[in-house]
Amino acid sequence: MSFGWPETFNLIDAVAMIAASAIPFYVAYVTKIRPFRILSLLLALFSFSHGLYHLLFGFVFGYTARAILDSFSVVTLLLFLSYFSKKGGLA
């Protein structure tokens, strides 16, 4: 397997998204406000699963990762948007 530009970009995307998921996971862990905890957890799950998708798509599984993890990250993001529209303060 050669390591070219697509693999480099997938690795950068994976590291950035997985690292970005650490802050919402931490916020979900320390906050006492239930809706904020759920929103932070959903955002962290989206970021982590999308980063994992980039890592696995670029190096291991290819289109199987696209079918499973990309779909999971989109569903998680839609759940985040749905929950935010009900509980997030857009009344």
C-alpha cells in the first residue's frame, strides 16, 4: 500500500476529528445540566465516529467504513440537530 496524498489527508482529518471529540466528551462528563450533557455527548459521538471513519476509510476497510461509520455519523448529527431544536433553546 502506498502512502500518497489521499492517505495523508485522511490521516490529518482523522486526527483532527478524534482530537476535537475530546472536548465535548469532557464537557459531557463534567456538566450537571442534562440537556447540555446529551448535546455534548451527541456532538462528541459524531466527531469521534467521523474521525474513525476517515481513519478506517483511508487505511483499512475502505467502502465498508463508508457504509457503516459514515452513516452512523450522519445519523448522530441528525439526532443532535433534532435534540437541539427541541431542548437547545430555539423556542
